[in-house]
Amino acid sequence: MTTHTSGPRPGQVLTRAEIHPILGGAGYAGICPAVEKRKVLIFSDSKVGERFGYRDGWLAEDDDIGPIFTYTGAGKRGDQALEGGNKAILEHLDRGRTLHLFIAVGKVPGSDTRTHRYIGEFKVDERKPFKMRETKDELGADRNVIVFHLRPTGLHIRREEDTLPRATSTRSRFNRSAARLTRAYRRQRRQQLQLSDVDHVAAARDDLADTFEESSLAAGETIGQLEVSMRDATAELMVELYSPTSNTVYEPTGSAASESIADAMTQLLLARHHLRNIAHNQPLHLMVLTPELPREDLRNLLAEHGIGVVYRNEGGGFSEFEANATTAGGISRAFRCLDCPVPA
């Protein structure tokens, strides 16, 4: 194995002893900030992930920007936090550092020295830098882990064996705390950066979701995040506000403007498409959560698709808009649930 002073080539297999003198960093941690070289090195190992119920890898589906590699953060016990190496990943662009990904591939023949394939240079996705999902820690207890969404910035290698397996069926898992932690981390992140108009809307969305969740919990309702593995896909659908008791999905918005309502409606229709066939003793309900009552044409549009509205009222509480939708055939339907699956 040889190295090059300009840095490793994507696809090149190296040991840590060969990597660190070129790119910086030291030791054997999964995340190695190399302050002197202005880099962050991250090492993925499927054997380690299997012990804790997760797997890093490429999503099989590219989005409208391109490919995404998912990488699980550091921390073996309890909920992972955005500190230490995890913070180094999230803030690498802010600190002027490049991010370099390696995947463990084996050992040097005749020794226990691990070898790693260089995948390429990456950056954290700016639109959705991470998600939180539930898995096990090293003691077997449930905990939340940070899953970073990374995008290649140039030459990289993408091998089939490094791609996540597609889900064979639609499955869901309820998580009480992941969404609250995600919103708290997003809020912490926004406080460190100058807010744009889009960030203000995102902040309002998170504040509304927190307030609604607190109100629902105070009223004795169970509410939290629903993690949905979609059949034939590797990406997961994360529903931040879900009530398992009433089988209701709430999609919060940062405003009652048409753009926000349209985005929320798209997410809810996607959720219905994947959740409608999962057995439940209640029909599936879809609700847009808004900071104020949307205008009439938007309410009618939502009603046509079987979507209701929960909005922040003048008293600071939440009200549900009562309405019926009339289809093109003149048939009146309750707006909360259009074409629901038969309860189990």
C-alpha cells in the first residue's frame, strides 16, 4: 500500500498509520478531528454497527440534489448528543474543515491491523444535516442516535456493498423523545448562526411543534415521533408528531401561507401512502398544524384530500377546524380521513 502527498484517492485502501500522517488526526476513534490539517476524518465499520443495531451506508435512492451517505454518530451509551466528534461533523463547514470518509474493509494479511477504503470528501447536507432514530446501546437499552446525512463534494467511490438494504415491507416504530431532541438541536444550531427568512419559518415550525406536543402531553395524550421504513426503499420517513392512540399524523408548519400548506400536504399524503395498510384499531387521520387558521381556499384544498387543520387560537391554545369536503362527484366526506383503511 502506498500513499500520495496530495492525499488518498477514492477507492484506495490504507491503514490508519498511513492515513494520519497525510490527513492529520490520530488514534482509533470513529470520528477524528484533525485540527492542524483543518479536516475531520470519519471511519465507518459495519461490524461495529451491527452490534448496536444500525448500519451506515449509501441510500439507494438519490434525491433531487444527488446521493446521500448516512453515518451514525459517536456515543455507545445513552442518547447521543451534538458534542465532541458529533459536533465536529456538524460544524465542519463553519470551522473551515473538510470532511473525509473511510469504510473498514479488512486487515493487513498476517496481522490485526485494520484497513480502510477511502470513499472521498463529503459535506453535511445543508437541508437536513441529521435525523435521530432509536436503536440499542452497548448495554441493550433503547436510546436515540444521531444519523448524519452526508453528500460527496467531488470524486468518490460508491460500491454496491456499501448501500443500505431496501426494506422488504413497510414497518413503523414509535419514539417518544427523538423529535423533541431533534428540534432542540436544530434550535441550538440556529442560535449559533445568522437566521435567514427560511430559518425564521423553520424556527416558528419547531416552536409550534414543541408547544403542541407539550399541550397534548398535558392533556394526557401520548405523542411523539414515528419512524417509518418504506417498502422497497432505504430512506426512512420521519413523522415528528404522531398520536398512536388516535392514529393521527400532525404535520407542523411555520406559517399558514400557501407554500407552507402545500409542503405539509405533500408530507401528509406521503405518510398516508405508506401507513394506510399498517393495521391499527383506529382509521388513519391526517392533520396540518398551523400557527393560525389558513384562508378558506387552502382549508378547502386540504379537505379535498382528507386532511384536517389544527391551529393556534387567539387564546394560545389549539382548535380543530370543523369542515366537510365535497368531492368532484358531489359526495360529502368528513375532512379528517379520506379513503381510510379498515380498522384491524
